[in-house]
Amino acid sequence: MSTRNDGEDALWYKDAIVYELHVRAFFDGNNDGVGDFPGLVQKLDYIRDLGVTCLWLLPCPSRSPWEGRRASAWRSDCSQA
């Protein structure tokens, strides 16, 4: 983990290794068959060991986006994951 304090923190993204992650498809932490945040937390050391420095989390709707779901409604779904 970088601890730079030389004014380059504003450019952190230039050296970042970004891993895009769909929480509900990544790892199931409570054995209900769906990935969740507890599962993600369990795997953070593994992700770090891969060299990842930034996680890009995809939205986690409870229903298919083709069901006319508004993006603003996804926030409550993610908090339940």
C-alpha cells in the first residue's frame, strides 16, 4: 500500500490497478447462493495479494435491470447485500 505524501496523491489513478467487481457474483459469505459484502470482506486480503489497489464495485440490484428499475433504487438493495 502506498503512503505517498509528495503531492502526487491527486494522481493515484495513474498507477492504480483497478479490479471491477460484481458483489452478488463474487463470493457468497453466508451460503445463501448469492455473493454479498461479507463475502467480499472475507476475500479482501486475497484481492490485495493480487496487487489490486482499487475496487470498482458494480451496482447490485435485487431484480433484473430490465424490469424497469430506477438506478436510485439500487442503493437500498446494496445496503441489504
